[in-house]
Amino acid sequence: MAQYWQALTAIALAAWLALSPLAARAQGLPALGDGDEMSLASERQLGERIVAELYRDPSYVQDAVLQEYAQGVFDRLVRAALARGEMTPEMHERYAWKILLIRDRTVNAFALPGGFFGLHLGLLAVVDTPDQLASVLAHELSHVTQRHISRLIAQDKRATPLMIGTMILGAIIAGRSPDAGQALMVGGQALAVQNQLNFSRGMEQEADRMGFSLMQPAGFAPQGFVQMFDKLQTANRLNDNGSWPWLRSHPLTSQRIADMHARLPKDLPPAPPEPLEHAMMVARAGVLMRPGVERWRQWIAEAQEARLSGRSLIERVGARTQAVLAAEQLKEYKLARTIFTALQADVRGHAAAERQARLMEAELALAGGDAPAALKALGPAADKEPRPEMLLRAQALLATGDAASVVGAMQTWVTLHPHDGAVWQALAQVWRDEGQVLRSIRAEAEAQVAHYDYAGAVDRFRAGQDLARKSSSSQDYIEASVIDTRLRAVKSLLDEQTRERRLDQ
């Protein structure tokens, strides 16, 4: 794994150097933006290159439920930033605004160029409220909307590309390979820390202020920002042992903490209590971190009725959610269903939590091989079904041999969300099950495109072309035309990607 991250370091750092205005001039290329700043397109391009590597890493988490929850919090902040004029319509259109979940126990989140953001499950597992989660995401969002990457490049054209590369890669790998992350950061600091330190503090304070200003417009309690700062300060006092890398990449100062407390209005109403849905998401993140059999069994034991006596509703919901998912991981489905029955009673009357319970019931049924029970838990399909329900329904219908009924909804989804690789992959499975092999191959190719693996996509499109030449079906002829068109478009993207990599060498 250490070698993997060293390779990622080399790729992304080379990309930073190649895309900087200084490198562009050295290679006889045009500068990337007005005023020697990176253009929006160049930032997005760089982000895609880094994210393509993250998608390949086994720690990348494809969990539709957690993804929807985290992305939902983030999307509200993005809409607020656009409405307040914190980003231009062009930036909103060009950037990805995409959260990637990372299976890592450390408390960390990081922004990448082009509107991509990494969120460790470890951070999700420690935030007490959605407002606290929103505060971290608002801070990271503000680093991007305020063009801090471009501002760093503009400040010091010789040193900054390397320093920015180390900042980004340090944020990514610090929790995965501390030695590699530390070594990389030392190199960047040796070049530019003296000139950049004050500016970096200024950027942190600016991200705090801008992020704080998004909280209420996005529907979050501003207290979440202060609560998260207090939580971070407590961790700092306890001598950070490396499990809170966000503290290293976003060092707290007394000025930052005081500023946030001062910005909190005196007459602000009390923050709302933690919703049951959030408690379920925190529990889910903890289980998906895969802490091991011993911890899973401990959570199951803690969910016994006698041990939950006298506990608050939210504590019971969190404990039982964790226990159900832990039992599922251990393939103890009967025990999981028993605990789930108690959880179901706990969340009755709480709409968002009831929905999460239905999704959990469907997951549990599918894991136990009971697809009809999963469909019963999901209920009738809605006209515009949310993504988690759609993916679970497709999985259940594949098992019952009736997946064709979900194709229309999935095609509509990928038309609106063409970079949703998971839905493209599910659609590929459905089409293959229906005997539409050529369509299945095209969907597999589109899944590769969605993750910026253009070489892999070209291979699949060419496989589709080879198959189409052997077919006499009129339907395959139409599909072959689509494949030909998409192959040309993606081949162009691959050629451009290849040229960039040659410039990096």
C-alpha cells in the first residue's frame, strides 16, 4: 500500500508542476489563466487526474446510503454558496462538487482541485450532529470557492506548485502512510514555508469566515462550527496521536477559535438536537470502517436490552444500528433481524430514520439471500426513486430475474448524472442479465469514464465494436453507432490525458 501512495504522490505532484504557469512557460505552452492563476478548467483537469487514482484505491467506499447523506449535507452548502455569490455560475457549472468517501479511521477531510472532496469515515463517526459535519465541509468548500489554490500559485510561482502538491498529497496520505506524508511535507516546507506561513493562516481564517457564513443560509445551526472547533481543541489538548490529521493540515490557533466564538450571535436559538437519522449514519460509518470482529461483537453485546435500559432514544438507535450492521458483517442474520425489530420500534414516527430502517431491512434481506423480502421492505417503486432505493431494488430484481423493470429509472438517472459509475455498473449487470450484452459492455465503459479511467473505457468500447461486427441485430446496429460515437469522444480525452503525462516526465 505504501508503494501505491508513493506512486500517487509522483503522479499528482508532477501534475501540479506541469500545470503551473511557470512550467507552462518552460515548455512553451500558454499560461493557464488570467493573472497567472490556474483557470477553472485546469483546476478541474488536475482534480480529475488525482481523483482517478483515488477511485482505484481499495479504501474508496461505494456506500449509497452514506454517500447520499454526506453529499446531501454538502449540496446544501454549495447551493448556499452560489446564492450568496461566493462562487460564480461558471465555477458552479465547471466543478464537480463531489464527495468521495474514504475508508479510514482517522478524522480527516480534504479539498482537491476542481471541486472534489475527500471525507474519511473516521470523521463521520465522530461528529455529533449534521451541523458539525456541515462546518467541516463548509470550511473545505470555502478553500475551493475562494480560489486558494490559484492564489498560492500566484503568490510564489517558483515554490508554490511544489508546496501545493505537498499540501494536497499530505492531506490525502497522512492518515494512510504517515511517514510518506511527513517526508513529502518537509520537502515543501523547506522551499516555501517562510513566505507562505502567514498566507496559509490567512486562508484558514478566510475559509472559517466564509464557511461560517454559509451555515444558516444552508439550513444548519452555526453552533455546529463552534462545537466542532471545541471538539478539535479538546483533541489538540490531548496530544494528537495521529488519528486527527485534520488538525495537522488545518492547525487551530487561539485567534481562529476566538473568532468563531465571537461570530456566534448572542440571541441565537438553541441548536436542534441530534436527529435519529444522523445517529444511524454515525453508527454506519463506524461499522464500515471495518474495525474487526472483536469490535463488532462488542457492539452487538452493547445492544442487548439489559444494557440499553435507561439510555436515551438516540443512544439506543445508535447502538442498535451499529449492532444490526455488525451482525450483518458477521453473517449472523437471525441475530441481526432480532436486533432490527427493536430498532424498528425505536424509530417509529421519525420519517427520516424510518426510511433508513427500511433501507437497512432491504440490505439485510439481500445479504441473507432473501430478495423478495428486500423488495417488500422497499415497497412500491416511486416515480423518482432516490439513488439508494434504486440500487437496492436493482440488486433485488436481478436476484428474482425481473431486473428489466428498473432499467428505465436507471437510464434516466445516468442521463442526469453521467458520472455516477456505480449506477452505470449496476445498469451493465441488468443489461447482461437481460441478454443485451452490447449494451452491457457500453455501460461498463461508461462506468470507467465516470471514474476518469479513459484507457479502461476505450478498451471496453473497442470490445463492444468487436462484438457488434459479429452481430446482425438491428438493435445492435443502433447500439454500435452509439459506441462508435462515444469511442471517438473518449479516445480524444485519452489522447489529451496521455499528452499531459508525457509532459510530466
